[in-house]
Amino acid sequence: MKKILFFAILLASSMGVSFAAKRTVTNVGNTFSPSALTIDVGEDVEFVLGSSHNAVEVTKETWDANGSTAKSGGINVPYGGGEVVFPTAGTYYFVCQPHAGLGMKMTIIVGNGSTAIHSVSDNLSTFTVFTDPASEHITVSYTLNSSAFVTIRIFNTVGAEVANILKESRGPGQYQNTYSINRNLTPGLYFVRINSENQSYTSKLFLN
């Protein structure tokens, strides 16, 4: 049976927790907008793209050459877009495969510092996740200062969403809910992320 070995308690100032406004990448014709981003580890980026555009991670050499060969094990945002969590520091190189030869490419620099943009209208003030180590359930607690559309999702280490455990509008107040963990998740590191419109928190989750 899968066991959750460790789940950090999250507050805005906690170690290993990312708190930020949501970043969005769109396409303007055959270009990414913006063409470069700087974010922190654990932050996510939403790609909102036209149906003829994707965003595939490539090596620097491929990126420099305007090539389109995907990096082995890299991030792959499908046509039309998607949301990605960036779990490790470094520079990520992306191209749109059909239009890489036209120079449709971008970089995302992920650092360990504090580049997070705090919202001027914070409606999510706390986020705590805990579990019984022998359980296949997690309990999520959070406080909303105002009404918001809330999502809670789990991502793997290449930024792909593997579980969506909450997606609904909620009013102000304190919430505590228990959710089942997908039995198909393999042991390893994951990220749990809560979004409340223009805010988000991220925490590491270790499965064994």
C-alpha cells in the first residue's frame, strides 16, 4: 500500500512553499507572449494557445537551432494549451513544434529566490495539508477571505497534472476536506497546488 511519508504544513511564509499570482503565456500569431519568464520553483504557468500551437520543452541546442525535436522526458504542453508546475530550478526552453522554424520559442527561468508576485486582493490566507502516514487520503484545510473559484490539483515532477481533487466556487470561510489519493500514482515526489483565481500555493508531496 502506498504511504505518504511527509506532507509539509503550509503557510504563506513556509519553507518550500510557493505563493504567487498566476502566470499566463499566450500566442500572438506565431510568437509566444511573453517570450521569456522568470518564476520561482513550485510556481505554475498557464499556456493559453491557439489550436495550431503547442509548447514542447527542447534542449538548448535544439532551441538555438530553431529545431522542434522534443527533449526526452521534458514538458509537453498540448495543442490549445495547458497548465504546468515547474518543480526544479533551471532554464526551460520551449518551442511550438509546427512553428519552431519561424522562431516561435520562449524560455522560462525558474529560480530558488523570491520572484513571486503577491496579489493586491489576497483572498486565500492559509493552506494546510496533512495525512495519516498509513492512509491513502489527504486532508486539506484552507481559509478564504472572500468568495473565489478554488481548484486543488496534484502534479508530477515534469509538471503534468495527475489528479484534480477540487474544482468549484466557494464563499468566504474556513474549509477542511479529505480526499482519496489515486492508487495508480507511483512512489515519488509530487506537488499539491491550490488556486483561488489570482492566487496559489504549492507544496511537495512524497509518496512511498
